[in-house]
Amino acid sequence: MYDATTQTPRFCHDCTRCTFLGGFDAADLYFCCGSLETTVIARYSDEGSNYASGMAFSFGSNAHLTEARRRAQKVGVLEFPLREALAYAVSHGDASSAVGEELREHLSKHPLAGILASMRDAPEAGTAALQRWLVESANDPARDLTLGTQEDRIDWQRTVASHAYDWARRLELARPAHRDFIVALYADIANQPQA
């Protein structure tokens, strides 16, 4: 049987940045910490082009990549990629799936969940918290949002927040009315402190 306990890859894989995660079905699974992004890989043969990769596909659409992501999380080389999960969930998500349950667990612990709940219960304070989060997360040097202007990075974080709102709705988590969320999300944030 070829499974997680398999210590030796079956197929040639020449990337020095990859961590072998064992076998699954007929695939070698890897986590790759590339120079620009991290991803998961399922290699199916020695043929260089015979593989699948992409974090976006590791949320249920490819069983091998989903297993690779879960193993990478389990061994501690990857934190749950919430931003990628939220982006994937917007068009493909099913709240009742195993991936939906993973999202429920991780999103409920994320600061955005608390912000969405506070926007419902205390709109002014929640709006201010959302705007602070947009600016701080857009300027966080640990994030890979290095391209573009600060406004571009804030727009990207608005997209992340919109995806979080969509999933909070699907998972029936506390959130403000949609109109209130949109008004807060696109309000002028010029007065927010710069990180």
C-alpha cells in the first residue's frame, strides 16, 4: 500500500524546495516553499509534466492536492491557508462539505470573524475595526502583498474581507447586514493609522 507512511518517493522530483509528504493512491505528495509562493504538488510519474499543483485546488477539487495540504498542515510546514480557502470558496464552496467544516473552524478563529460579529452588534466600532484591519493587514511585512501601491494592497484585503463575509453567510456565522458591510468596507479609510 502506498500511503502517508511511505518514506521514499516513487517518482523523480527535482525541486530542492519541496518536502515529501508520502504517497497517496498512485501519487507522491509534496509541499513546496517556493521563492514567490507556497503550493502543494501531486506527482504521478517520472515524466516532468505529469503532476498537479496549486493551493486553490487543495480544497476538495483535487483529492491528491487536498490530502497534500492536510498533511502539510499536520506536519507543521503549512498553516491553514485561509486567504486561498476563502478565494476558492467564493465560486466552489459547499458549507456542508469537509472543506466547509475546515473553513468554519479556521474562519471562526480569525480576526475577521470577530470584526464581522462586532459590526453586527456595534456598527461604528465594528466599522472602525474593519478599516484598521484593512490598513494593518495591507501593510504587514509578513504578507506576500509586496506588489503595487498601498491602495492596491488595501483593495486586495477588501477582496479577502468580502470572501470572509460570503463564507460567514454560508456558514451562518455572526455578521452585519450586507449593505452595512459594503458601506463599511468601501468607506474612506484615509484617517486610519499607517502600520
